[in-house]
Amino acid sequence: MKLKLKDVIAIDKSLAALLDKELPVKPAFKLSKFLTGIKTDVQAFSEQQGKLAEKLGKPGEEDGQFIVPKENLEEYTNELKGLMEVEIDIPYEPISIDDLGDDIQISPRVLSDLNLLFTA
């Protein structure tokens, strides 16, 4: 499955919330394995975002914090947008939403973020 990094970032946050719920064993395993697989990409994104903020920003009040001034904000935003468009290949076969069972409660926002992981 090919995904853009921006989709992986959204999936990472929402999938963690879904995996806090009781799920049937097979979909829980597949989703957990997927989450483990994307952690490296999410961490690499975070590191690059930090390096970019350090390069274009000024030290903030807290240690390791950088504030990007207005004159560099456009460059920072464009660089970040470009990074988020990078496609990555993740070994994953979408699962049926029905495999999650009838008792699972998922918010519309979480379901929207995760729609690439499921088939109808």
C-alpha cells in the first residue's frame, strides 16, 4: 500500500486511539502490526520537522524548542508540505470494517483518518 506521509501521520494518531479499544484478535493484530511498521516513518518525519525548525527558527523558551519567525514561515511551511507529500510503501492489506465487530464505537474523525485501512 502506498501512502503519503501526511496520511501516515493522521493514521498514526487515530490508530493509537482505536487500538485502545477491545477488538477481535485478527484485526487487532493486523492494525497493531501496521502501527508498528509506520512508527519509523513517523519518527523520521518528526526528526526532519525538528531539524527544519532548528534551521529556520530561533530558540524558544524551552530547551529544544524553536520558534519560526514570520520571515521564514513560508519557507518552513513549503518544506514541510513537500515532506508530507512523500510517498512511502507499507506492506498492508486493507481489512473489512465488518471485521471490527458491531460493538466497536469509532468517532467519525477517527474513522475518517483511518478510511484507507478498511474496505466496506
